[in-house]
Amino acid sequence: MTFRFIHSTDLHLGKRFGQFSGDLPGRLREARHAVIGKLAEHARQNEATTVLLAGDTFDSETPAPEVRRQALAEMRYHAPVRWIILPGNHDSLQAAQLWSTLRTEAPENVTLAVEAQPVDLAPGVQLLPAPCTTRRPGRDLTEWMDGAATPEGSVRLGLAHGAVQSFSEDGHGLDVIAPDRARRAGLSYLALGDWHGGVEIDPRTRYSGTPEPDRFKHDRPGEALLVSLEGPSALPQVTALPTGSFAWRTLALELLDGEDAVARMEAMLPEARLRRQSLVKVIAGGRARLEGRTALAAAIEHVRPDFAFLHFDDEGLATECEAEDLDAVDRAGALREAADELLAEAHDAGRSAQEREIARLALARLYAYAQAVGQ
């Protein structure tokens, strides 16, 4: 026999993205909804009958009615693909009203894995779900799988949401899933959710990662996993499938004194046509002259409108400045006097390293102001 399914998790439908402004939060929310169609398309193309959603399908215990109903309508549209929805820590069973409503609204091709008992997925294939009872249950909810009775010769699949050895997305690590649960429970595969980056714990245990990234933490594209099983004892064949619309990237820009900072930065950025779907943090470090630092800041501002979001962090970039650099501020007068004083403070060995760097940063701002006024 061959059984194929899609393993995904952490759709976080309805996530607000309140840290952003303008139309970006709406675009990010819509991208998460669009993942449902992408997962269904991957299932059809690869002859997979089922999509396992390993928790946090919804971002909260009280998703807006339109978020909930539109998601179910999209899943219904993609029948006969079967959807298995597991309660996670964000949408745990403690949200009794949510799961009661889902029971009444879910179409026939959507199964709510809300009980720790076997679910028939296909002839000879049993799913053992471990729904999150609360946001932090405080115990390993997969323990029951070890003694779960299934027909002899069945493929046993586990489905759970939470941390493995304090490996938790939220950093709490209170609900620790045994990393060898697949071996203990005789599972052909254990599909995990919670960690938003794909991770292989062992050949039979994986986090698929979120299909649509929602933070800079992982620097990975959105993916789901196609899992193919030839029988109870065979190792699963796992293939990563692209699902993300947006790329979240952190770029480290380490500079040497005298290096062309703008050229280095431009070489790191994604090509122009991809920038609209890119959220990027540029973190500058190393050393730069006043002229280079000012040019870098100006270049960042020039390309900022190309991106969905662009953040520039130059706190770790030390500023090299010499007396001749100050002629670009002014050759005399109040501005030059201020620049001379800041330069002296920047080179004053009697001051702390932090105080000297504050003086360099202030001088860099004064230099940039003078350049802007001069233009």
C-alpha cells in the first residue's frame, strides 16, 4: 500500500500583524488564507488524499466569524481532499465556543481531531491525535499513543502540537513531547506543529514549519511536507513543498573601514521584482567612514518603497571619523564647532567606549544633516 498526505501546521488564520501599518497587515492575512488553496493544489498534484493541520489553524481562541467561515468554505471547495484540524495552543480545546461552532459549520471533508482516540484515515491507516486541551497543558499529551489499540498491521500516524525538549516557538517549553515518541508508540510518522521552521527530529518525526512565515526568527521560506508511506515499517519519504507568498529575511551587513557600503548592501538585497513580497531587516555592523555611513542610510531610504517592509538597524556599525571629514559639515561657524567637539569626544580615551560611540553617532547625524541641507 501507499498512503500520501500533506503535513502542515501553524496557519494562524486571522493573525493581526499589528506591528505593521498601511495595507501590509491585510496583505499578510490574505496570504495566510491563500495557503489553504496551495495545500489543496499540492495534494491534488501529488495524489495525496489528506491534509494534516498540526495545530494553530487559527491565531486565537476567538477568530472573527469571517476568518472561520471563509476558511471552512475554502476547504469545502477543495473536496475530496480531506482536512484534519488539530487544536493547538493558540486555538486549544479550552475555547469551547470555537470548537462547538466548528462542529456545526465544518463540511463533510473536514475532520476535527478533538479527542485522543484513533481516527480512520484510509483502509489500514490510523491517525492518533493529541489535541491541546489548554494553552499550556503542562504534560506530554502524546503519552496515550503508546498504548493506543489499532488493528494489527495498521499504519499509525501521530499528530501533535508543542515543544520537544523545550524546543518551543513561544519559548515556554512547559509541555515537552518525548523526542522518541514515534519509536515508543510504533508510529510510522509523527506530524508536529508549534515550531514555525521545518525541523527533522528523527526520520519519523518532523515539524513541517508554517506554510506562510510570520516573523524574522527562522529565515526560512514557507513550506509544507509531502509524506509518502509504503507500509507500517517503511521509513517515510518526505518532500518539502513551497507554499509561502512572502519572504522574511534578516541580512547581516558587516563592513570594513573604507568599503563601499552601498554596493555591499545592494548586492545583498533581493532582485527588484521580488521586493514587493519581501520583508527585510538589514543589520549593519563593522566600521564605516562618515561619508559611507551617510550614503548607506540614504540608499536604504531610496529602496524602502520597493519592499513590503524594510528595517535598517545600524546600532552595531561603528563610525570612523577624521578631522578632514568635517569639512563636509562646514569649514567654520557653529556647525563646525559642534562637529569638532563631537570628534574630540569620539577620540577621547578618557571616556567610555559607549560614550565615544554616542559621540560618533551624533557626528554622523550632524554630517547627514549638513549633506541634506547642502543639497
